[in-house]
Amino acid sequence: VYYVPGDYFVTNIADSTRLLKTTIVLEISTTDPDAAKEYLTENNHIIRDVVVFTLRRKTEDELRSNDIENSLRKEIVDNVKSKLGLDYIVTVYFNDYVIQ
């Protein structure tokens, strides 16, 4: 089951004049996907806040590194899980990832 927390994210990059624009999808695994989606929708503002501030702490070099995909996925999942106190988010998929 998948949850899309809005259209896209645009944020500053640490120590840079560039911006990062990305679109993400959260994969969730639970026995009650409807309740999970409802909870995520009710807390979408928190999810978006966590994602934005996770992304904007990254430097341009970090965001351009070869291994950023997996580490960023893990960090976003861990941060959202921690903030919302849940455990059913499996991973994050990036639909686009543009540094301008």
C-alpha cells in the first residue's frame, strides 16, 4: 500500500544557493491500510515537515553522492516513524529528484 504526502517538496540545500525538488511516495505495510492512510492523512503536515527538514540539513555534496538514495530513504523513514510513533512505513520512493 502506498501513501503520497502531497505534490512535491522544494527546499534549500545546506551551505548552498541551490534548491532540491523531489516527489516521494511512502510504502506502508499494515493489516489495516485504510486506518493507516487515514492516520497519515491527518498527520500529513507533520510528515511534510519531517521530510523538508531532513532534506534541508543535507549539503549539495551529500545530495549528489552515489549512495544518497539508500541513506536518505532510511533517514526519512526513521525520522517519520520516530515523529509519529509508528512502525508500518517500509520505505520511501523518489519519483523525481532535481537539484537546481
